[in-house]
Amino acid sequence: MAEVDLAALRKNVDVLQATVGPGVGVLAVVKADAYGHGALACARALERKVWGFAVSLVEEGVELRRGGIEAPIVVLGSFYGYSHRDVIAFRLTPVVSDEGDVEKFARAADEMSAGRVGLHLKVDTGMSRLGVRLERLDAMLQRIVATTAVELTGLCSHLASADADDAAPSEAQLATFAEAQARVRAAGLSPALTHVANSAATVRFGDARFDLVRPGLALYGYNASPSAAYTGLLPAMSLKSRIVALRDLAAGDHVSYGGMWKSDRAARIATVPIGYADGYTRRMTGKACALVGGRRCVVAGAITMDMCMVDVTDVAEAKLGDEVVLLGAQGGERIDADELAGWAGTISWEIFCGISKRVPRVYVGERW
Ligand SMILES: Cc1ncc(COP(=O)(O)O)c(C=O)c1O
């Protein structure tokens, strides 16, 4: 199971809010099912503490609204296909990068007699993913000014390297953003909400905070890098399983597919029902450890689809049904997502997002 501590999430919002001060709102990034933590449960736990929520897809926003979330929901993804009417019907705030979407939202609003649609304009300041580039910005602004059914309520961008040691790329992006803001003002527009900062930029660049900050990773208790570190974040997710089988091996016996792991002593091997189909990626084979009896134990041999095997030889008391912690703390020991990411050759964001649907999410710390 993936145990998610909602009290830790709330504490992390406190850390974020203390970092930015009372004049800046937290636009909590709960896309990708709140990085695997469960978007609706996390949004419900945070709704009273944050300004609003950011998702990537319209469907993710609809899920939150259907679940009763009333706070503003900003759709970062910028791909609307045929869903302009859904955006309006579910009172989502679209981030727009494409001139065509200005027309499409205006038409949908007219057809639905919905009044003016508020939209946030994304500016590409150097990420080269979404957003209007400076050379197209004036044309886009004219289009917005000329379209009475839409209203520019926000301006945003995204930093590509806020967590890198070198601050220069972020400073260059912020300078480009300042130029974009000047052009927006020159066009006679004054969006009420400006937001640029992810977790790393929020803690690192005071002049990237504007009206709202847009953290994801920090909400879930992790730092993006040592050069963008908060004090006091609490990891919200633990990944836990149990020993379902135990066997005693002789020296020289092999474990798992391909016999990649060979015992060099008489060993006790525990079978644990979590594997790569659960997001416990096979790429960690040969590197991963798990906690049993408060001790670090090697994951022996290939991680399989549904199970992995753990060498518990040094945990004399290990028995069937004992808890195994793959991510999180047990006794005085801890395995964090950065460590898993190191074993897997990836980043902590991907570890969280990779925990698959079939792993039950269990919530603790629900009470205020
Ligand atoms: C546009 C945008 N804003 C904010 C975030 C949050 O980033 P982080 O999790 O590093 O805080 C992301 C994450 O991918 C993003 O794509």
C-alpha cells in the first residue's frame, strides 16, 4: 500500500506559505493524481489552506470539481481539443498558449451564454514546451483585446532550470518574462494573477513569486535539489508491503529470473508482493534495499512484475506477515524517494507518478 500522510501535506503548505509570506497564494499542483498521492484526497485535505489547484488535463480538473472541490482550478496543460465547453461548464481556468483557443473559448462562452471566460496566458520564456513566444506575443494580446467574450485574468510561465546550481538560465527567463509583462501592460491589459514559480523557484528566487506560486514536489515533502532546499518539509508518502513467503537457501542458490543473484552464504529470502507493475521499477534491480525489522536489507535478484525478494538473513526475527518498507521510515532507518530515484536512474517526481493504480492509497492524518 501507499500510505499518504495528509497532515504532512498540510504541514508542507505551512512551510511553503511561510516561505512566500501572506501576500502570495499557493496554487497547489495536483496534476498526475497529485504525483500519485491521490488528487481528490489531497485537494480535500488542502482546500482550506491553499488559493487553488493546478492540474494538467481538463479531465483532472473535472474529477476535482465532481469530487466537490470549489477552489479555483487552473488547467496547465493547454490542450483543449473539443473540451472548451467542459472547461467553462466545470468552472476551470484554462491556461492558453495558442491563438486558436482564444476564439474557441469565446465561441463556447457565447453558445453557453456563459459571460466572459477568464483565461491565463502562458509565455514561453525559454522552456520551449508551451506558451507564446515573445515574437508572437503582441499578436496574441491584440487577439485577446479584440475578443470581448474572453478576459485575461492571469499571466504565467515556467522555469526550466530553477533547481540547477547555475541561476543564470532562470534569471534570463525571468528577464524575458519581465519584457512580456511590459508588453501586456502596453496592450492595456492588467491580469490580476501572475504565476511562474515551481517548488525550486519558490524557495530560491524571491522575484519569481508574484501573486501565486505553483509548487508540486515540495507539497509532497521533497526538495528538487540541494540548491533549492526548504527546511522542515515532511515526506507524505510511504510504500509498504508484507512478507508473504520465506525460504531458507543454501550457499550457491539463485534468486529470481535469470539467476542474477547468487547467495554466498546460507540465506533467508522473503518474498514481498510488490513489483514493477506496482511502480517498483525493475530498473532498481541490483541496487534497491528495503526495510525489515528496522534494518536495511538488499532486494535480491531481478524485481519481477508482481513481487520482489528481500534478503532477510540478518533479521533473525523476520516472519511471515512482517511489514516491509520500500519507501519511508521503519525503526530508525529511512529510504527516501531520492534514493529510489538514484537506484532507478530517474528523478523523485517519476518515482511518485510511477506508483501504479493497483497499489491501494491509504490516508492517515485526515483530522485537523
Ligand atoms: C507548469 C508546471 N508548473 C509547476 C510544476 C510543479 O513543479 P514542481 O513539482 O517541481 O514543484 C510543474 C511540474 O511539472 C509544471 O509542469
